[in-house]
Amino acid sequence: MLSLVHIRTLKMSDEVLAVKYSPNEKFLAVSLLDSTVKVFYQDSLKYFLSLYGHKVSECLASVVTLHLSSPSASSSCYGHIR
């Protein structure tokens, strides 16, 4: 059984569409309505980077961790998975 406890709140500049942990659980990716994905360190919630250039808002079907520890997000809300 999974249970959640609200400990901290992360304020965002736009409406949040989806939230996902990276496979190594080091990053937290947040997909916003303005078609960006903001990435935060999961332990401190400090800002890491933004992923721009998406033509439609992302739903974060997958978060891939590259060998350089830089996350990338793929898949749109319309189900097109890269």
C-alpha cells in the first residue's frame, strides 16, 4: 500500500500538467501549461534546468537520465512517444 504525506509545496509560475521522478530518483520533472518542463533536484527542490522547444504541452510519459546526469523528457499529451 502506497501512502503520501505532504511535507513541502513547490510554487510554479504556470499550471502543472504532470510531475515525474527520473529513473534514478535524483530529479523531479514538472510539465507546465506553457510547454516547458522544469527540472528540480528531488532532495532540495532547487531548480536545475528548463527544457524548452516543445510544440505542445508535455505530459511526461517518460523521463530519461543520460550518462551525464542530464534529464530529458519525451512524449506529448497526445500519446506520441519518442
